[in-house]
Amino acid sequence: MEIEGIRVKISIGEYRFSDHAVKRMIKRTIDQTEIEEAVLSGEIIEEYPDDKYSPSCLIYGRSKADRHLHVQLSLPPTVVVITAYDPDETEWIDYRVRRTKE
């Protein structure tokens, strides 16, 4: 899975937010600019080719204010931000790899 197509869509504003994403962003005080910065500077850390509605992926990136974010979004041609959150360091190694539960 390539991130470049996602970055193009984000950079030209050809994407939208799901209702779920908007609710979570408000609750977590994440704004649109932070989402864009995280995706444009980020990397795909997980892929979900069989996701419920369409293939999606999880991107780890940082905002210009150095906020660590995870952004799940659907893949082009229609890019939809599904959710966004601050990764919990107890659940992630270097914000990129899920810790195994024992």
C-alpha cells in the first residue's frame, strides 16, 4: 500500500471526515490541520484491506506542534478520515507497533 496517493488527496483537499471521526476529533480536541500535518508527514503502520466498508489503513504521524497522532482513513479514490486519536504509549512501541497482550 502506498501513502503517496493519500497524501495527494489530502494536500488538494479531496477528502472528507466520517461522522464518527468528527465526534472523536471534537472529544479529543484534534483539529483538521493536525490531521493533515500528521498524514502528510506520516507513514502507514497497519493495513486493513478487508475493512468493513472499504480498504483502509492506519497512519502514524506528527503535527507541526509535535503531537503524535494515529489517523485511520479509507484508501483512494475516495479518502475518508474514519477516526483519529493520540496513541497510548502503553499500547504501542514507538507509536508504530502494537504491543502484544499477555
